[in-house]
Amino acid sequence: MSDQTKSRRRKRAPRGAEAHHRQIDYTELRSPFPIMKAFSDDRIAAIHTAALNLLETAGIKVLLPEARQILKSAGASVDDESQMVRIGREIVRAALATAPRRVVMKGGRPERDVTLELGRLVFQPGGGTPHASDRLRGRRPGTGRDFRELVQLTHHFDALQMVSALLEPQDIAPSLRHYFMIEAQLTLMDKSPFVYGRGSPQVRESFEMIRDFRGLSDAAFAAEPWSYTVINTNSPRQIDIPMAQGLIDFARHGQMVIVTPFTLMGAMAPITVAGAMTLSHAEALAAITLNQLALPGAPVLYGTFTSNVDMKSGAPAFGTPEHFTASLVAGQLARHIGLPWRCASGAAGAAADAQAANETQFGLWGCLLSGATVVIHAAGWLEGGLTLGYEKLITDMEVLQMVAELCTPTSAADAELALDALAEVQPGGHFFGCAHTMERYQTQFYQPLVADWSNYGRWQETGSQNATERATGIWQGILAAGKRPGTDPARVAALHAYITRRSAEGGAPPES
Amino acid sequence: MSDQTKSRRRKRAPRGAEAHHRQIDYTELRSPFPIMKAFSDDRIAAIHTAALNLLETAGIKVLLPEARQILKSAGASVDDESQMVRIGREIVRAALATAPRRVVMKGGRPERDVTLELGRLVFQPGGGTPHASDRLRGRRPGTGRDFRELVQLTHHFDALQMVSALLEPQDIAPSLRHYFMIEAQLTLMDKSPFVYGRGSPQVRESFEMIRDFRGLSDAAFAAEPWSYTVINTNSPRQIDIPMAQGLIDFARHGQMVIVTPFTLMGAMAPITVAGAMTLSHAEALAAITLNQLALPGAPVLYGTFTSNVDMKSGAPAFGTPEHFTASLVAGQLARHIGLPWRCASGAAGAAADAQAANETQFGLWGCLLSGATVVIHAAGWLEGGLTLGYEKLITDMEVLQMVAELCTPTSAADAELALDALAEVQPGGHFFGCAHTMERYQTQFYQPLVADWSNYGRWQETGSQNATERATGIWQGILAAGKRPGTDPARVAALHAYITRRSAEGGAPPES
């Protein structure tokens, strides 16, 4: 255990009104959690071998001709008619050898850089939802306004070290949507932006906007990841055109890719954890291989999102024992190949209630005990990803902040044992007033975000609000405060001019 | 990892209507969770030494003369005027040497026996609350009816392997309350009953009722623990009369004691985890010592319940990072002395909402990662123990059942890798209909208790109920089904005759 203790890491504000305001640094977390294994090491090796066999013999369908050509050039067996590509294990092994063990994502300022390697811990809010929901405005198709608000909420919380795709701003034309999403992320947040892989034209323009806003040359932009995307395979065994293009484009521009097969046990993947993870692993290996062939050493993360469906209705479930176990297996496979990796929490429930809270936290512990580097859908994700709930985001943030607290070791130094206080306070007494307490009471404990610890009478007097009801005022307060990152007005103006010009030219339609 | 897999442990009912009903055995759990350490081993040793020093030099106040006499006879330094007892470390070490490493609690039938040793995992519902709460009847002082209902709910769930004190039936006269509580537990449940340590007369009568109802001789009753109690010290450094009497009486009758200091950091214990755990450990060692001096080898469990208070209001908090860390330290101390032990989850929140769900589950993971043998307050505990919530009990049971699922290893055997299915299902296809799925779909996944996985439209159509609202129908259904243990009518009649006779004689008042 590090000798870095809570006492040392606590930053005290200058003397005065806020002299004893407690601040714990949530921006750079190292996981303190032990690793839990679901399978024996030899069975993990067997799954890895089975995945290599699957790619080598059955193969994977790759819809983009350029991607098939790259794989063919590396020695893969390609049938252009069926679009099937059979990738020999030596090709995969070579790609895994060039994939970096450590990636530093660049933020808008150095304090927002995020180091991604095994042992680190990074949280992302829920992402990719078509709908938004809150208690004031109800459930609705996601809009540009929702997207901007969610970027602001992500900016606010240090325990969200990275952003996700958040939600789909459906009121923005698809050919202009990438301008809108990049502009919001660059001006309302100083964390590294997410870029959708929806074809080369949008990706190229997104890179240009980020490059210029950060004041970088082409070479400086390509030298480090200033943005990232998520690549989902189309399970089973398929990589579609925009996803394949993303794997290539991001690599060639030095930007980060998180490869994430989304494999639901019993539906698009085998019904068993071992079978689903064999498929997920094979697909991830294929995508990483294409990415590394496009540029050896390109920043890439391994990833998984494997849960089960209700076999009666086909409805996906999250935060289940099967989801938890699949996360453990994914962590074992990630360590088997040595890469940093992404796992996922999330809730199936429709309401921001006890079920959804329990699902998200249960899934979260699966991620923590599997040694995940990045945990997506850690806050706000409802209905299996169909809705991003504002209140859910707040109540989930309480859990993430408490987990972040656990990442700072607690001191067991002699003074912390309180031997003087223990001898001083007599039976029948209390520790409220003793010197050991007085020295520490203003900064000792985690201060809750939304939890109300008052007794029942006091809770009734203040309106008998449940946590979800109280959360409304919290996200409203954050948005009203309007905390903004420092931005250069000239670069903001240049960004807006770029967007105006490109929009007038018709934008760039997504490709599929 | 054991070769005992989910497939093997699954008990299939006979062919017919229920041919594919899924049943996982939740009655005997072994923890699959890795141990998380908060402090280094040498700092744990330092806390153990500090606790021994505290008992030896500052001492502990023991209000019961008989208890002071027992400790004095063993060599402790006793001041009868101040009631302070200073216990030398050799006396404590001798007591720890006689305390058993393994205790088998006897249930009403062999399937309900519970083995308690390091590595096992046992859950108890919330206990000791003055109030009950549910959505139909609101929050109210606990009654005999509530107590009986909660015994029935405890009987229903296999994942509650032990009962707790549940709630205080305040409408039953204190001098008759032990009759009522023991009768309910013996006739409505076949798990081992909880007996309050409220002075020798009540304890002796409780033992008589249990002995006769189980059809045991005095010797057979004393040979194994057929009941148990919880002994709370009065922190800081005091053992009151009924608690000291309980430590002696239970030992002499061979019944189990769970020693649990209840130390709130910043209030009745030092504000630091290390300080609070030094105090908790010292008090636990003193109580275990008295218990083992009364009968060497008597069944006893180490225990802790250490959380923090809100330093602004003094309100206790649960499921906090500090609570979590204290649990880890308690687990390290328990393994340092080698005893099975009890830890606690629980919620501070007043409502059965997302806050309370998150607090209970966060506290639960602290218990699981600290290797707790018994987890109390794992379901239903609200308001820091002032209320037992019926709906909260149901939503918490979902989490406990999911944890219980994780205790059965998942198979990674060759057949589970689904290699045939992976080769069979082509890109663009799905696994719903393949043989590998068809063979397993009826029993593969955990079936939720209260979670609703239906989509938003369907959820709306069925009333837009949150999990807490749905939970009402579930506990009502369990109570309506009225599942009862098998009982011998003659013994029930004898028990009732005993209670009628003793009640007519005035009962037995609690002692304090």
C-alpha cells in the first residue's frame, strides 16, 4: 500500500471562510480493490485459444473493402464475395504485441490528462442513449439542450474523469450533429472529447476541430490521443463499415479507440458466460488487429460489455450475477493479453429507483473486482441504455465518489490510533470534544452529495423527499452555477466560424 | 476454485409442470470474494497490541459484580469501587486460545444448521429496530404482529440463513416479551432463534422453551448452540449488567454469543478508523475473555459495527467510505485472532429509496471484501436501525440473492465455451434457437425477485411502479402463502402451556 494517505492528499483551501473545506482529489485514481477471478488461469488460456481458433477457422465478416485489404496484406485469408476474413493467430499475436500497455488521454489542460493502464480506475457517465429523463421534463427524445447539460454535469464531477457519448441529440440534423457534439464538449468541458465513428468525413472534421481548438499542429495532434471513440462490433462476428473505418481512421490519426463487443448472452452471443466471452474476446481481438495493422502502436483499449437477456421476453438485463461474472472473465482476459480495458455497469430498470440503484452498483462492483481500467455507464444509465436519467446520474455519483474515497488509503499511523484520546475519555463519556476529534472533525469524513442522514422527524419536516427527488435540485444547482472551463475566445470564434462555414456547405452525412 | 459448478448444484425438480424450475441452494454459502486489506499487517498487529495495552493499563468498566469476580479469579486487577477491571494480555491470549474457530448453529432441522467459520458467508435481516414500516400501514412502533410477520419473511428466504433480533414488539409487556419472541421464532421458522440477553431470568426461560421444543435434554442442549444472542458493549470501555450476565449465561449453557461493540467514529469512539477499531477491538477482546472464562470453548463470534457520524448534526451514517474501511480493518483483526466474525451493513436513509439501496449495498460490499462470516442488517434496515422496512427488505433480498448466486462457481468446462454454436451461428444471426441455448434457456439465468426488466412502454402499461411499490405485493404474497415449518403439535401445545403458566405467574422482567 502506498504511503500516500488521506491526510496527505487532502488539499486544504487557504485560511478564511473555506479554511476547512474538505477536498479529496478524484482526478487520478488507482484501484485499491483486489482482483476476483471467475475461471482458473488455464480456462482463461483455453478461452483465448478458442477465440484465436474461431478467427482462424470460422473467421469474421468485415464489410469495408479497405479493411479486408489491410487484413489480407497482413496474411489473412479473405473471401471478398462473402466478406469473410480468416485471421491467423500469428497476425493477432503481432497486433497484440504492438498495442500499448499505457495510454495518456490528453485533456484541455494537463490536470485533465487521464492515464490508462492496468491498475488505474476511470469512470464515465452513461452513454449512447436515445432518450433523456428527469423529474421536471419527463422522458423525452434526447435534444441538443440535453446533450449540452449532460456535458456540463460531466464537467462538474471530478469523479467522472472521462466523458462518454452521453445521449443522442436527435433534434440536430445527422449531417451537422458532429459539429454540435464536438463544440459542446470543447467549450463546456475540459475533459477529452468523445468522437463518434460514423464514417471518415465526420471523423476527419471532428479531428480538425479538436486539433485547432487545442492549438496543435497535425503532427502534435497525431502524436497523442486528444479524443477517443468506441468501436462496437456487430455480434456475432461482424465489423460494419463505419466501425471498420473508425478503427483505421483513429489509428492513422493517433486517436484512441476503445474496442467493445456488446454481447448479450442468449441473444447475439451464446447463453453461457464462457461462450459469450469467447465470442466477445474473438471480436475484440479482430478489431484490435485491424486497428494495429492500420498503425502499429496506435492507442487502443480492450473492452467488453457482456450481460444476459431475460429468456422469456428477450429483454436485456444489467447488474445481474451473470453480468458480474462476465466482467470478471473479461478482466482475466484483459490481463491475459496485458492491455488496459473498459468494462461497463448500468441498469435495466425504467425508473430511478432502488432496483436501478442496486443494478448499477452491483454491476459497478463487478467492474471494480475485475480490475477494469475504465467503467462506462457508471452514472445515469437507465432502461438498458435507452435513457440517460439526470436524477439517476446524481444518485450514482454518490456511489462513485464513495468509491473514489476508497482509492485514497486511510492512515494507520500512530496518531490515528488515538491512544491519548482512548485513555482520556472515560467509560460513559464521548469523543465529541476531545483534542483528537477537534483537530480532525471538519475534514475527516466524506461529505455526501445527495444522501440525507437526518432523523425521520427532521426528514419529514423538510418535505419527506426521497433521494431521487432531492437529486433534481442538485443537477439544477450545478447547471445554474454554470461552471465553465477556461477557453480562448479566439479559438472559440474560430471553431464557430469553421462550423458555420461547413454547415453552409451542407455538413457531412454519417456513413453506414 | 471448487469444481462444484452451477450446473451441478442446480437441483431440478421432478419432470412435469415444474420440470425446469431453477433452484440454486442458498443455504450454505462459501465466500468467493477476495480479501481487501485497509492497513498493512504490521499496523494490524499494532492495533491489536494497542488494544491489549488499553485493557491492561486503562482497563474496562464492568458493572456486574459476578463478572468482575470471574475476571479477578483469572488474574485481572479489579477495583470494585470504580468497577474498573484491568485485564492482562496473558488472560486475553488464553481466552482467545480457547475460543472455537468453528461453530455449528443448530436449526430446527439439519438443513437449517449453519456452519460459522472463516470463509463462510451468512446473511441476517436488519435487527433491533423499535419501528416497522411498509407502504400500506406506514411507519409505526413495532408490534407483535410485525415481529411475527418478519419471522415469516425470514423463514421464507433461504439467503437469510440466520435471523436477527428483527424488531421490538412494543405492544407486548416487557416481562412477557421473551415468551412471545421465542414462541414466534420456534413455530413460524425453523432457523436458529435469537434470544435477547436481558438478564438471567428471561434467558433461562428462553433456553427452557427452546430445549423442550427441540426435544433435548439439558446436556444435549448445552452441548451445541441451539440459539444465540448479540452482546453490545457500552462504548467507550464499559460492559453493563445484562450484557455481562449474557456473556456468562450463554457460555455456561453452551449457547452462542456474537460480541459486537457498536462504535460510531467521532461520537462514542475516536474519529479515525484506526482509533475506533482500536477501541472496538479492545472491547470485543474483553467480552470474549469474560465469555471464555465463564466456559472455555463456549461458542463465540468476534464482531464489529463501526461507522461514522455526521460531525455537523451527530447523526449516524451507514454505507459510507469510513464504514466500509472500518469493516476491512475488522476483518483483518478477526483473521489476526483467527475467529469467525460478524460485520454489518445497513442504511441511514429514512426512505426505501435509491439512497438507502446504495448505502446498504455499499456497506454489504465492505462486509464481503472484509471476509465477514455473518453480515447483519443486510436487508430491511432503515434510519440507522430505527425502522425495519418491509419493502426495503424485499429490494435488499434481491441483492443478497444475487450475491448468493456468485457463491456458486460458474462453469468454464469445454461445453460451456459453446464452440459448436459459435461456428454454427453466422454473422447477422442470433443464438436464440441454437441447440446450445435450447438446452439451457430455462435454467441458465438468475430469476429476479422484484426487478422489472420490461421496456418503458410495457412498464408504463403495467402501472409505472417503482421497485419499492412492487415490493409491497411480494411481501404480501409471502405472508399470504403462509409457508410454515413442520412442527410437532404436542411440543407446540407444551410450549403454549409453559407460556400460559409462566405468564400467569407474572413473567420475568428484563434486568438492567
